[in-house]
Amino acid sequence: MPRIHLGVWVTDAVDFLTKHGRPVFGAISDVVGGVVHGLSHLLTAPPSLALAALIAMLCWWLRGLLAGVLTFVGLLAIGTLGQWDAAMETLALVLVASLAALLVGIPLGILSARIPSVGAVVRPVLDLMQTMPAFVYLIPAISFFGLGEVPGVVATMIFSIPPGVRLTELGIKQVDKEMVEAAEAFGTPSARVLTRVQLPLALPTIMTGVNQVIMLSLSMVVIAGMVGAAGLGANVFAAITQYDLGAGAESGVAVVLLAIILDRMTGALGQRLAPTARRHAERAAQGGVSSVLRYRPRPAMALSGVVVFALLATTLGVAGSGGGGKGKPITIGYIPWDEDVAVTQLWKTELEKKGYQVTLKQVDIGPMFAGLGQGDIDLYLDAWLPATHADYYNKYKDKLQDIGVWYQNASMQLAVPKNDPANSVADLTGQSARYKGRIVGIEPGAGEMKIVKNKVMPAYGLGDYKLMESSTAAMLAELNRSVQSNQPIVVTLWKPHWAYSKFPIKVLADPKKAFGSAEQAHVIGRAGFSKDFPEVSAWLKRFRMSDPELFPLEDLVINQNKNEPAKGVAEWEKQHPDFVKRMTA
């Protein structure tokens, strides 16, 4: 069967659009990014209690007193979990993406309902948009808009458009045809038939579409955390990659609470806007305790209260935000490799002491180099060269700056428990049954995974093994479980790594040198970094770490202070004062 090179065509098309559409994509990025950042600042600036009270008052007006109280309690719970700022950043992303999706989806749904030929063309496109894996939308979005909130918003908008279109079309088609014909018989223009007959009667269904758009936007915004979008999505992604059950539970609960609040409020908004549903709800709330619990203030009263609380929240937010940092901003990207996390946190602490505003972005290795090449990320402190990250580096090297090497003799290897009879990779040949036919790996985009799959396994005849793609945290969790239960296991590992001091494991020798020679950990900057930050560049060029210095830092940041990495860095700095002085001498 002939091979269809769809991937090559798509790649060429994206490259062409990226090259020739840069001004358009830049303008879109500036507008969307500005709106998201402005709304995010507006939501995070006021004290959490004031904004929670404001949202609760809106829910009180929409659904009743009980719903308002429960909303306030839910928002308090998000705050007490330490997720308030992240939740508000997520809310800003959801609102912008949902509004954009509805501005496209509702008019398209109206056209599809009124013009059958438009509907015939739109439906298969919507089928494609709904069935395409959500992650796929992030790939071209990164190429067009770089890293951060903008590709997340754009991908989210595309993913969430279909229900808005479909339910708008369905709602208009469900309007009684006799009512439409009666309006037309009296000579009503087509536009007035739409606005005075079809849309009011289709409003409950359209509002269901609005609700679904917001829910899909919320689910996609979490996925968008993989490409540097701030908020709960970034927290969930970090918890997954670092196998942090506690942080994952906190972020997950915050997502659930935010989703419930948005769902109830948008559902109630549909009732408030639809006359029939509003009258039915008012009759249902008459008499008894339910009349108190479902009591909703009149619009004038509700509006007055909302305005008062909004002014109060804004005033407090402005008063409380005057002490913002004034240093030069630096964005450092990192991947969930333990030495990268530890060193990144160390440099964040030291740069902030020097007055810089440091923003950390956790992304996967592919988006990392794309972000460096596009200037969305200033620094990456753990590029393994010449082999592990060679493919990514060579792709973007014309847009990168190799600042220096901070760790020598880094290496990749396969590891097994110390009491395992295997001492070399060659000893694994023909023993797949002992290890359940698997080699437990890390992130699929990691350079080590490619080397193990394409070089190590063929060199040693390990075709009867399956290389398991997971994450660094999942690999370490599986290693810990196997060691505790005294079960054989083979994992992909590297040095430097604290696992060699924590677990009773050993490196398998590589007599055929399939892993290649020793690696070096490089500091990579975007093009022009040294020109923009000459002082920081000079510090980083002199930066060196050895195992006795790095391993304790990893242990303090990754293991002992997982939820408070700054505390781990501070403790390590107390133990290494001379090293800290040399860093920024």
C-alpha cells in the first residue's frame, strides 16, 4: 500500500504559515496575550475574600441564596488549598477562550441552521474538530504563537467551538415552524424573525451550548499547561511529571470546584435569560423553606451590591498591588529532571536577590527548545550535549546561544537493583521474562528514550523488550515499588541523579558504547541573551557544580522540601556559603 506523507505536508504547511504569517500571528498574540494578562491581573489583584464575595453575589442573583453561600464556601476552599491565584489565572484563560469560541460558534450555528449548504460543509469540519485529540492542537499553536497563554487560548478556542455551533443550530431548528411562518406572513423581515422569534425561543438550547463551551474550555486549559500556560493546568502538569500526589490532589480539587461553580452559574444564566424557564423557576420557589434558600434579589438590588463589591475589590487590589517588583524580567524554562529543577530553583533564588524578576515555566523538552528559538524563554539550564538533546539543539541552533557548561561527565545508562545478577546491558539479552519484558522509561520526548530505542536496544538485541514511555516521576515511583518488593526491574537513568544515593541500585555497563561518550550539561540562552543580560551571562559562564554540591541540593529541593523548593534552596545555601558567594561574584 502506498505511503501517504500527510505528516510532511502538514509540517510544510505549518512552516510556510509560520514564516509568512508572522505579522498576523504576532498581532493576534499581542491582542490575546494583552487581554488574558489584563483580565488575569484584574482577578488576582483584589483580596481573595472580596472577589469571592463578589462572585458569590452574582451566583446568589442567578440561582438563589443557598447557591451563593455554597459558591462562597467553594471559593474559600480554593483559597485555603493555596490555589487562588492559579484558579483566577485559569478563569481568565477560560473566559477569554470561551468568549472567542462563542463569537465564532454562535454566528456559525445560526448560518448552519438558516442555510442548509453551510451546515452541510460545517458538520464534517466540526466532527474533525471534536474527534481530533486535544493535544494535537497545541503543536501548531506553539509554532504560530510561541509558549505561554496565547497558544493555550487559541488551541482551547478551536477545541471548544463545536458544541457552540451544534447547539445553536439545534436550538434554531427546534423552533416551531408555524411560529416562524406566522411571523413571515405578517411581513416581518428575516432579520427580525431571527432576533424576535427564533433566538428567544432557542435561547435555552443556546445557553446549554454556552455551558458546554465553558466546560470544554476548562478541560483544555488544563492540558494547555503543558505549553507554559499559567494557572491550574501548569500545577496539574507539574504534579504529574513530578509524581506529587499531594499537589495533584490540591490542584485537581481546585479544578473541580471551579468547574462546578462555572457550570451552575452558566446554567442559571440560561434560566434567567429565557422567559419560560424564569417563570417556571419562580413558581417552583414559592412558599416554605425553599423560598428562602432560592430567594434572589431583584436586578436593581443585585446590580447595586455587585457594583459596590466590585469597587471595593478593585480599590483594595490597586492598593495592595503597589509593591510589585521592578527588576528586569527573566524567564527560565525547565523540564522535570531533578538536577534541572534543583539548579533552576537555585538560580531563581540568587537572581531574585540581585533584583531580577524571575518567571519559571515547566514545559516538555520539545516546546522548551521551540520557546528558546522563538524568544519566549530566556534560559534553559540543563541541555545535555552532544547527544541527548542534539536533535533539538541542531534544529534551533541558529536561534540559540550556548552560554557554558556547568556539569561535566554526565551520562545516560540503564539501571537495575544492586542484588540483580545483571551487571551489563549485554546480560539483559534473552532475559526479558525476568523483567516482565519491559524497560521502564521516562518522557517520550526525552533524548535518552530515542537513544535507548534506536541505539541501545538494537545493539544488544533487546527486541523482545518493550520500552515503556511514562515520566521521570512515574519511573521513580515504579523503581521504588520494585525495590521495596524485591522485584527485578530495568529503568532508564542518568547521572547526576539522587536516585543512586536513595535506592540500592547499580549502573549496567555499556561495553559496546551504545550510549555514546560522556555528556555535559549546558546553559542555553535565546539569541541575544548575553547582550540583554551581560551580568547574568558572565555569572552563568563561570558556574560549575560537582557531585558533592549537586546531590545534596537535589535531595533538599526534590525530596525534603518538595512543596517548598525555596526552603530547600535556603537550607542548602546555609551549608554552602562560599559556593553561593562565588555564583554572583
